[in-house]
Amino acid sequence: MTTTITNSKNIIGFSVLGLGTLLGLVSVGYVLMIGHSNAYNLTRQIPWGILISTYVFFAVSCSGLCLVSSLGHVFGIKEFEAIGKRAILVAILALLTGFGVIAMELDHPFRMAIWVILSPNPLSAIWWMGTLYGLYLILLCIELYAFIKENHRLASLVGLVGFVVAISACSNLGAVFGLLEARPFWHGPYLPIFFILSALVSGCALLALIVYFNHSLRGIEMPPEYKKFMITLGKLQALLLGILLFFIIWKIIPGLYEKYPGIYEATMAALSGKLSFNFWFFEAFLGLILPFILLLNNSTRTPFGVMLAGLLTTVGVFFMRYDMVIAGQIVPMRISDGGKATGVLHYVPSVAEMGIVIGSICACLFVYVLIEKKFDLSHTGHH
């Protein structure tokens, strides 16, 4: 009976992910046929939309997965050794998905890949973003190969190098926004540091989902080592969420206190304007406060509770990326016909943009589930 129920869940899950992936492919085809300018709701005032925030979500999550998993095979914390192989696999899939999403944002993605090598510009933060994440992808593949071959010495060595590159790539991605002086809401040293912290939060959340659903969808009981890991992960996540809450509070306070042009309007758009529902419900309540409460309470810090907190945090972080990208552009930069830039701008993702986002998430999950079913990703012990 249990096997039948599990098989039914698998069929439904595969069907949903398959339909979502198909939606993404149809959206990609539609964009290629009619062009970016006709398919996306982007303007000269808001040139970066939900595809950029989705890329940031995947790229930073990739960094977070490896940073958290390195606690096991790099820093020797035993509870985290069991999830190294799965964490690296999901990190690779997340980064490849992120590359695919940002490719759909660019008119000529292949040109970018070619000229990054043929005409490097070390003074460009975006050049470093492509270079570091490209290098990171290579390191992840080598690390996964080392895990498969049970070469733990190589996995530890590459994991240590990857740990440094992950922090560098993640903080540099924050610098892509933070170095833009023309966008006051982004500008400054805050975002590079914030991206590292939020990467750790994302990594913990995704690992909780991976471990829990890997056992529940198979219809098997979670072994004691994984239960212990989930409890430890929940404690770590509670600490990181508490720190992240203070980071966000201190991001808001200067925007309200100084009322600096560009920062104040963007902050108010998040607190009481067009982005307020996203901020208060998805980002603050679902993504931070509710998971924090669940993980602080011993009675709810169970494997299921840690998974639920991870799911809520993942949803909240997705909206956090979106709010950050849009809030930074919502204040007009250009002078209007009346001679003064006033008010805030408006952006809503188009159907094509949403189709690509949904398709990218479903495709990433679909491929992971297929690999999980075909190959043994269980922990084999540390040599």
C-alpha cells in the first residue's frame, strides 16, 4: 500500500515538473520568435527584471549549498559529511539553471561567453562574475567526480578551493549591484556581505528540503544520521536567520533616518508602497520570522519542522531577490518631460518572463529527481 502511494506521488510530481518545464520551453520559443523587447515588460528605466533576480537566486543558492556542505568534507563537522554529494549535485544544477535564465535575459549570450575570454576586462564586476562562476562550475564538477570515485582527499582539497571561490563569486555578485553609484539603494559595501550571509541561509534551507524529500518521496524512514543532521541544520539555520533579520533591519534604518534621495523612496516602496506585500508577507513573515520561530522551538525543530522552515525560507528568499532588484530601479534616474524625475516606476513581469522562471525551477527539480532515481547518492563514509 505504501509503495502504491509513493508511486502515485512520484507520477504526480513528475507530471507537474514536466508540465512546468514544457511551459518554460514554450516561453523560450516565444521569446526567440518575437524578441526580448516585445516579450518582456522591461523599459529603459527598469532594464533588469525578474529574470535577473531569478539568476541571482540560483547563483547565490549554489554558493550557499557548497558553503554549508563544506562544513563536512572540508572542515570535518561529521553531521554534514552525509550530504556532500547531493549538495554538490544540486549546486551544479542550480548554477547551470542560473546560466540558462540569464542567457534568456541577454540578446547575444554566446557572444558574451566568447568575449569574456577573448577580451577580458578585469575592471568590470560583471566580467569577474562570469569568470568566477565559470571557474566555480569547473571546481564543482571536479568535486562531484571526486565524491563519486570516493577520493575524499581530492574532494577536501577541491572543496577548500571551491569554498574560497564560492565566497569570492557570491560577494562579487553583490558588488555588481553595490558598485553602481547611480543606483543609491544598491550602492555601498552592504550587498557583497549580505549576499554571503543570505547564501548561507539559502544553502541551509535547500539542504533541508533535499534531505527530507529524498526520504519521504521514496517512502523510507529517515536514518538516525540524517535525523541528527536535520536537527543540527535547524539550529544553524535559526542562528543565520536571526543574524539576517538584523542585517535587514539595519538596511532599512539608514534609508528612513537619512531620507537620502533614491534610498528613501526605494525603502518606502518596500515598506508601504508597491513592493510592501512582497516584503512584509513573503520576505519578512514567511521567509524570516515564521521559520525563525519554528526553529527556535524544540517541539517544532523536528525533521519535518526543519523542512517546513526551509521551504518557507526558500520562498521568502526568492521574493527577497526580486524585491532587491526591483527596489533598486524603482526610483527614476532620467528627467521626465516636466523637467523633474518624480514618483516611482512600475514593473510587473510579463507572461513570458513568468513562464521562463517557472520552467527553470521545474527543469532544475526534474533533472535532479531523475538523477536521484538513477544513481546512488548516499554517503559512503569518510576515508
